[in-house]
Amino acid sequence: MAFAAALVYLPALHPVFGTAALSPGEVLLVAPFPFPVWGADELLRVRLRRRTG
């Protein structure tokens, strides 16, 4: 995660990797998305544990 953050937020790396810093509005837009992904993964794990347990 630190490497990804460096790619996005260190200005010296922007021309090398073609990245740009996210605006605060963009960060707020994408910030909630990891939670449904995490929840779906946990539900899958519960389902697999019940099936094999």
C-alpha cells in the first residue's frame, strides 16, 4: 500500500508512471468501496468453512 501511495502522491514519480494525486472528493468517492469487497470475502469464507467443517 505504501508503494501505491507513493506512486500516486509523490510528484517525482508522476511523470515516470503517468499518475496524478487524487483530489479529496475522489478519495471520498472511492473510500467506501473496500468495505463491501471485504464483507463479500468474509461471507465467502464463512460459506466455505461451513461446507468443509
